[in-house]
Amino acid sequence: MQTAQSENGHWKDMTQNNEPPFWVQAVFKNNFRTFLGILTIYGLFIAPMGTYVMYADESVWPRQLLSERGVYILVMISYVGRILSASVELWICFNYARYVISKDGDHYNKEKAT
């Protein structure tokens, strides 16, 4: 099996023929400086820590600054962002795997023809 790197020169070139869905474009637009981009980055970094804070006892400093409801709301928003970031990650991985498999099939067909 060959890699996409050996064919193109860079793994990001795989999207030249395949336009990303609108929601992926919305996340990456303007270097994540859109509502969906900020929500994605927020969820990516805050969801794990927020989950810990939500289930920790009252001695954790964010729990002392915010009410229990405030912590809950912020963590739920971070879960939405984390789901969005996971969906973008899955789309990128699926697209890359599809690209590598198609290139491997092309390579196999060339070897079979000769």
C-alpha cells in the first residue's frame, strides 16, 4: 500500500478535487474567527476540563467563581463545540482514508495492466 504523500507531495492537496461541506468550511473560515470556529475551539479545549470542574467538589476555583448553573451551561456549550470539532475531524479522516484507498486502487490497477 502506498501513501498519499508519495503521490502528491502534501496531504492537504487531497481536497483539490473534493470541496469540503459547508459546515467544515464555516469552521475553518477566516482562521477559526467565525462563530462556529470559536465554538469549535472552545469545545475542543474546554469540554474535558469543564467536565472535571462540573463533577469536582466545591474546592475547585471555577466552582467558587460561578454558580452551579453557570458551570453547567458553559460545559453544555463546550459539548456542542466538541461534537462539532469531532465531526470535522471525522470528515477529514474519512476523506483522507478514501483518498489513500483510491490512490492505492489506481496503483494496483496500473500494476495489473502491465
